[in-house]
Amino acid sequence: MTEYAQIIDNIFEKLFSKTVLSIIIISIIGLLFRIYFTSWDLPFNSPDAFLFMVEGLAYAKGDFTNFSPRFLWPAFNSIFFVFFDFDTYLEYTNVMRIISISISIITIPVLYLVSKQIVKKKYALMATIFFTIEPNLVENSIFSITEPIFILLGLIAFYFAMQRNDKYLLLAFFFAGLSFDTRLNGIVLLIVVLYSGIIRIKTRKTLLMLVIGLGIFLAISSPHIIYPLQNETSFFPVIENTVDTISNERAYVLTYESDSSNVIITALTNELSHIFRISIPYLIAMVPFGIIIALTNLNNQTKLVFVAIIASLIIAIPQYTMSNEYRNLFFLLPFFCIFSSIGIQKLTEKIEIKNLFLILLVAGLILLSANFLRDRSDIDQAYFIEKDDFGKYIANNLEGNIAGNMRLEITRNMPDLKLSSSHYNDKLAFFDPGVTINSISQLMEYCKENEIDYLVIENGIVQKRYPIFTEIIIQNNQYEFLEEKFNSDDMNYQKFKAEIFKINWEQYNGN
């Protein structure tokens, strides 16, 4: 090793030894990443985020009409909404983005505390760096949906579950309950905490802590009991819908992505493929190595990590029978970051200039992640700008009931829309993937039942689920009762393509 390399290595060694300073630097990098890739002038493109926002606004005004079991995220935002009185959704959108980004940054020191129970301090810092610049997590924190706060609460629960003092079990159950109030996947944390408590039962005190802790969890998660009782709905809608899906040998993902007749196999296949996808661009190269090392050196801490991963994968199977969103697996990413740090720790044992190697590795990963995010944001931004503009046209020019797949874009652009607990307007109807529409007659029957005046067809989205729409677009001259009123090509859109058809009911009924 050269003299200069040694000097640089020593400088970084001193930096790594200053844990607080290192975490501050990592957090600043993470914050800059998120601020830079946030489109502050664009409203939400996620219906879930929009729903959470209007629910949060309603809670801030004391309106709990649309209270739901997933109340924690909109309720948390409502605490901040009470200090603002904006006239448009965009301002509230950016408040939520700031909150979500802040939560993602706060997660960094928590992950460090968890990681240092498994690897050396230096490599625990590496795990936080992997987490901080992970493109999926950076992007997700900007979307202002439930994953950032779910990951934070889940890691806090996990950290307390790792502690040897039985008293910490109570805190673990408490935060597990909060994570459950954020996403139903939070049941994973209950499994982890219970496992942690059961394996250490040696005295009545530990058993007592488990019983009390379970009571705390039930108390915190009581909305999941109260809400179904009050509204006469399912306690576990995901499981109920999954059972129904399996019984009908049909899954939401199957309607447009697979020819398989086995729902469970399709769900598992999608789940495994998404593990691969969320590991891109760099975790995929490091995680397997770390898992192998962890399996050869199992201890109570790594066992707990494996319990969390296995439980998460099992719990996610019902979701993958109905949706194909890979964000359902984002809770795994912090643990993948830890496994990556385990692999890096093992790799650097034989490297003389360890710190210089780590810094060069981090620099390379920052560039890789930034490039990955830039490519993704460049594509999406143009598409969503055009889609929102199309929504403005519909909201301001169409009178009557509308069916389509643009709830979010139309709703937020309604000229007379008030900030309320309702996340959709009465004049809008939307195609349910569970509705069977294979012919023009079935389509018109659906439209008649819902008193639809206009069809809004986004090319490529609804068409995949309902091929009949492709036929309408290509051969609309055959259906004289469908009058083309608008084509996005007339607006010179480059990314977003859609058409509007008005239903002439007199002509249709005449035929």
C-alpha cells in the first residue's frame, strides 16, 4: 500500500469512528437525494397518496366520517395540516412529501442501531448508506404513502425485540401495534416480537411481559376490531378477498399478466420475481453473499432477521393474489441492506486498505443509484404531466357521468371540488378489475347500470384488462353510438395516450 493510500485510509478510519458525525453526513446525502428527485410542481400520481391526504385533511378538521383501519399515516399528517389553510391540493401534497422524506431520514439512525447488533459499527454505517441511497426507497419516500412510516415503526419494534431486557418487549409490542395500524403487514412485527419473547421464556416475569405486551398490541390495534364491527365489514379483507379469489380460480394479477390457472403459484412467482426487482441495481449482487454468511453463523439476532423476512414473504402472498405492486416487499430492503453489510464485512477482511475500498464502493453506488433514479424520473415526469393536463380537460369540459381509469387526475382538477373527506366525485365511476367485460354488450350494460355518459380510455392500461377497449379504439366506426370527443394526439402528447367517447344512448337504444 502506498503512503498516500495509507494516509487516506487513516483519515476515513477517523471519520468512521465518529458515529454521530457519520450518520449526520449520511443523512444529509439522503436528504439531498430525495429533495433533488422530488417533482415539487407535480401533484400526487398515486391514488393511495391522494386518499391519505384528503383523509388527513378531514381528520384535521375533525371529520372522521371516512375513518379506516389504516388511519395512522393520514392521522399523523393531520397533526401538521392543522397549521395550514391552502386553497389547492398541491400545497398539501408538498407538506406530505416533506413529512414522508423526513421520516425516511429519521429511519437512518434507527437502522444503524439495528445493524450494529449484527455487524461491527463501521459496517452498520455501511448498511445505513445502502439504505439511504437505495433507489426504490428514495423514490418511495417521495410518493408519500405508507411504506416510510411503516418501515420506521417496524424497525423500532424490531430493535426493541432484539434487546435482552424483557421490559423492552413492551415497547416492541407497542410499536408493532403502531405498524399494524399503518399497514396490515404489521402483523409480521407481532410474529417477530412473539418469537423473540417465546424463545427467551425462562421465568414467570418473561411470560407476564409477553401477556401484557400482547394486551398492549391489541389495544393499539383496536381500530382493526372496532371498525369492522361498526361497519359490518371483514376483519381481514385481504385474506377474505384472497380466499374468494382462490375459490374462483382468478386473481387480479391474472387478468392481465399471466395465463396460469393456479392463483397461489402465480402469486408466489410474482413475489419471487419482485424480490429480484427490488434488489436492482446493487443489492442483488451483495445480498446472496451476506445471506450465506449469516446462515453459517446463526445467532439469536440473525435468526430474528430471518423470521422477519420469512414472515413478510408469507404475509405478502395474499396481497400478490390481488395486486402486483412490488412495494409490498419494501419492508425487506432494510434487512437486505444488513445482509449486504455482512457480505462487505467478510469481503474486506482480506483487504489491506479497507476504508479506501469502502469509500470507493460507496461513491460508485451513489453514482449508480443517481443514474437509476434519473432514468426513471425522466420517463415518469413527462407522462404524469400530460396525464394531469388531460385530467384538467375532462374536469373542465365534460358534463355528465364518466367511466374510466383516471379518478385521481379528474378529481383533483374539479373546478368546484372542495377539500373534504371524499376522495372521489359522484359523477365518476371506475372500472373494477373484478367486473367481467368481454364484449360491447357487457360494456354497455355496465355503463347503463352506472348511468355513464362518457368513456375515458387510457391506452395500454385499461385495455390490458379489457381487450374490448382496443376494439373500440381501432374499430370505433362500427359503433355509431360511441362518438369520439377527444384524442390526446390532438394535444401533441408524447407519453400519455387516451381517448374520450360520448355514449349516445338514444342511438344505442334505437338499435
